[in-house]
Amino acid sequence: MTQAAKASSTRRPRTSRTPWPPRLLGAIAIFGLAACTQQPTIAHGQVHESEHHSYRVATVAEGLEHPWSVAFLPNGDLLVTERPGRLRVIRNGTLDPQPVSGVPEVVAQRQGGLLDVVLHPRFEQNRLVYLSYSKPGPNGATTAVVRGRFEGDRLSDVVEVFEANAWAETGAHFGSRLLFDREGYLYVTIGDRGTMDRAQERGDHAGTTLRLHDDGRVPRDNPFVGQTGVLPEIYTYGNRNAQGMALHPQTGEVWQTEHGPRGGDEVNLIRAGSNYGWPLVTHGIGYDRTRITELTEAPGIEPPLLHWTPSIAPSGTAFYTGDAFPAWRGNLFIGALAGQHLARVSFDGTRFVEQEQLLSNAGHRIRDVRDGPDGHIYVLVDSPNAPLLRLEPAR
């Protein structure tokens, strides 16, 4: 794939705030459900070849229902969110049949549900776990974040850290990826909720990346603090629906993957106060194949480092930092839902170098990918009866 193509720099006039047609949303939901209900298999133990390494795929655990995210506990256990609203524990390759108690009520509809899970940077001292989810309310649903103390098999002292001003009746585009940076700030992605022009309205959290203290307070150096009509939590805007974030292992910068419409998926470097263009600028077109804009770049718009057309539907994202696959160290791994593969992408700084598709013959919708503490790569599959997989070197 090429990097962002050059185009006219004339800004497009504003479009009306029109949500996607219900018939179209329904068709998308049916298509997604059909894709999720497939039960592909993978030859475990078989050696798979890539451009730089041979690897095998092992099953860590099975029986997960539409898992969304995985987090590694210091004792070797794993926490996994299931979109219907359950937080699960995997111990020694066994999925505990009892979900973790204390999880908030979620709207488990379409793309909504229990979504990301991350540990506080000082988890070993404070035992705090953060969850993002679609929160129900009188105006439909929005993205919210809670934290609780994980002890035994339950969350206690659960409090809401943040509730986004991104309410909508639709079940689309919650975003919901969480990330702590090296300074302990919490980043939260909020999707445009299916109404594209909300991403340019900074009095609204829809279509943004937020930056918060670990308790939900607004950092005083956030880029829009004190600006009239702009919500101070906003760190970037013009983001359509970002569902992947990772810290660059050398620079500590936040990298993000974002769903485009039909095409125009992006890898972005997150810069304070930047506008990422949606829907004024995009490489994609509408689901009905109509053109959203003629522009693929414009003054004042942060260009993507890489984009995909046709869409791969990028989700969970991780930089690899382990020793098991030395030639992959520093590469970005991205789960592809529609593309049904694991993308490995390398950059020289911020310049795209190469990419390849792993697990492309498995038929898996890959929801999340994590750089494991053991040096292996962990992959969550999105399906009603899903496995957690581990890529290991073939020796």
C-alpha cells in the first residue's frame, strides 16, 4: 500500500449532520453478523512462513463470546472482555467459567458492549483496572470509562472515570480504545457515533481522542483548555472511529488506527490539537459508494502515515518489543476485521517501509493484538465461540 496520496488542498464545504440511513445500518449489521458467525479453523502446530520469521499458532484458551480486548496480569493470568458484558479470567490456559463481578451494565447492541480493558500503570500497587463500554441512558448510549479494584475474582470500589458527551440512538462507532502513556495520562477514543460531521464539532466528544488524568480530571496542558465552545478533554478531533492505539517503543508517542468508511482506513500519529480530517478529508467513499469529499489532503489536516483502500477494518494495535521474533522488533501489528488477517507493518521513523499479511488463510476476524510479556504475540478473534491465539517462533 502507498502512503497518503496528494490531492487538491481546497477545503470542502460543511456537510449536514445526517446519520446513516437505518436501512444501510441494518445491512451493515447483517453483513457483520454473517462474517462473525463463520467458524474457521487453523492448523495448530503447522509451521507458517513469513518474510522474516517462521511461526506456529497455539491456542491459549477457547470459548470466548465476541471478545474485544485482553490485558496481562503480573501473575500470568489474563483478563478478557466479552462484548455482551462479561469480564473473564484465563488461568493456565483455562477460561474461568464464572465472569468477574462488579462490571457495569452495558448496551450490548451492534458495536456496543463491554469493550477495552487496561491496567493502571501502577497496578501492582493499586490493583486498578479500567474498562470502556457503551453506557445506556435516556438518549440512547455513549462511551464511558470506569475503574475498579481487581481482587480475587471481583471488581470492587467501581467508579465512573468519564462519560462522553457522545449520546446517540445508533449502536455504531463507540471507539473505546484505552491507552496509558509514559507520563500516566489516559487516552480514550470516541467514535463519531455514525453521524460524520460530529467529528468536526469540538463542543461534542464524538469523533475525538481524549486525554485525561487517571481519575478523569482534565490535564491543564490539554490543547483546548480554556477555549470557548470546546470541550477540554479533547486532545485530537476529526477521528472517525479509532479502535487501535499503541505507544511507540522508542519515542513514547501515541499511534492510532482508525476505521475509514468504504476504504480510507488509517494509521495516524497522534499530535496534540490536531484535526485528522473526517469527514472533510478521506481516502474512502460512503457505504452507498457515493463520494464523501474530493479531498484526500488539505491545509490544517494531519495526514495519515498509511492508509488502506479497500478497507481492512483495523482494530487492536500493538508494537512488538519482544525477543522471540527479533526481525519483527519495532514493527506495528494490526488486527484486521474485514481483511481477516494480522497486518505486520514496518516504518522507518514515520515513513512507511513494508507490510505483510499473517494468518490470512485462517478466515479470522481479528479484534485485538497484544505484545505479550513472554515475547509472543497474542491475538483475539471476533466470533461467537472465539479463541485467544498466540504466535510462537517455529524452532
